[in-house]
Amino acid sequence: MAISRMTQKMMSDRALLGMQAGLDRLSKVQEQLTTGRVINRPSDDPTATTSAMRIRGSVAAQKQYARNANDALAWLNQTDATLASMTDQVRRAKDIALQGANDGAMGPEAREALATEVDQIRKGLIATANGTYLGRPLFGGVTGGSAAYAADGTWIGVPAAAGQGVTRTVGEGVQIRVDVEGPTALGPDGDSLFDHLDALATALRSGSSAGMATAIGKLGSDSARITDVQSSVGARTNRVEQAQTAAGDAQLSLTNSLSEIENADIAKATVDLQLQEVAYQAALSATARVMQPSLLDFLR
């Protein structure tokens, strides 16, 4: 039977290795308390690190969805306010048409004054229709220009392909269109709101009752079309708000999951620190008593 000889050096090396391992455990717990995290490097827990990286990717995606939703809301709110302003101006133009149709009270000078106001309303509506958001025309479609309408009321935007347009991704596979093309809200060239206002001004100056009656009907249709578009914008706004809320909820849930994986249990880490300190101090004390060198060790 072979007998292994345990030398003083072997005992010293093993004692040092044991104390170093205890010091490593103590250092690890101290690091967790200092950083507040269980995972400070991938080697601490490769499996949990992989899960944490995936969750962080999902959190980043939800943050981007929330930013997209904020941008979409700003665009839609700007469009809604613009359409509301247009509705008020069209209503005023219709009132002027009704007033001008009153043959008994309107003379040429009065009708000229009304026609001049209609001209100003038309110019104001063209300026309103050229409203922008972050430098992009609200009603220009996918145009790269800075205006949706020319000075004469002709639409100079670029129509989007079917099912496309200016969109924002507000969720996984969820895209919402935020723009409104000019002809959709104001009618096509040749039969647009601006054409109807021009015809109304002409009818007022000529005193044509038939022309004013036609203009009243056209403006009523224009007002209804703008209202329908505004309702569509409102529905899209509701969808974006719901997506924004969903992104916020998902972000909170994912952050909580990430915290459970990465964050340290402070109470448990504190207890572990005390235990490791006691164990390390005990190891130092025991090793100091057992591993006392003899005169022979010095002579070696």
C-alpha cells in the first residue's frame, strides 16, 4: 500500500488556495452589493446574460415604438387642428354665399365686398393647406418638397402608392398612416374646395343666383368631406394612443423581468457577505495556527 507524503509546502499551497477561493467568494459578494447587480460580466451567469440581452433588445424596441407613437400623435394632432381650422373657414364662406344669395339686400358694392372676403378666405385656406410638420407638408403625400399646393390652389404633392404613405411603426407589425393627401381632404384639382371658392367669388361679382346656389351645395359637400377626414384622423389618433399605452406597459413589464434577472437581492447579499467574512477570518486564523513554520522550514 503506497503512502503519500504530505510536505509542508503542499500544506501551505493548499491552505493558500483555500483562502484565495474564500477571498474570491467574498469579493464577488462585495461587488454585487457595490453594483447592485448579480450579473456584472457574462461569465457570472452565461444563461442569464443571454436572457438579459434579449430582454434589453425588447426594451429598446418598445422604447422606439413609444417614440414613433409620440411622433405620430404630433403629426395627427397637427393635421386635426388644421382640418378644424379649414372647417371654420369653409363655414364662413358658406355663410357668405347664403348672404350673397339674398338678392333684395345685396347691391353690387356689397357683393363685391363679399367676393373680396371669399378671395381672402381662399388664399388663407391655401396657406393653411400648406401647413407642415417638421418641414414636411401635411397634405403633400410623399412629396419631398416643402409645399402641398401652388399659389393658384393646384395640388403639387406626390400621391402614395396603394396602401402606403407616411407611416409610423407603433408596434410589432403595426403601421399607422399619419398623413392625409390634399385631394382626399379638399377634393381633386378641377373640383376642389379652392375651385368652388373661386366659382363663388365669380358668382357674387356677377350676381348669379344659380351660381351662388351651386356654390352653397359644393361648399356643403366640401365641409362634409373635411369632417369625414377629420373623423378618420381621430380614429387613427385613438389607435396610436392605444399603441403608445401598450408600448409603455410592455416596457415596464420587460424592465421588471430584467430587474429580476440582473439586480441583486440586497438582503440576501448582505447576509452572504457576513457569512463569507466570518468564513474568511476563520480560515485565516486556523491557517495561522496550523501552518506555523518550524526551524527546519527556515533551514530549507
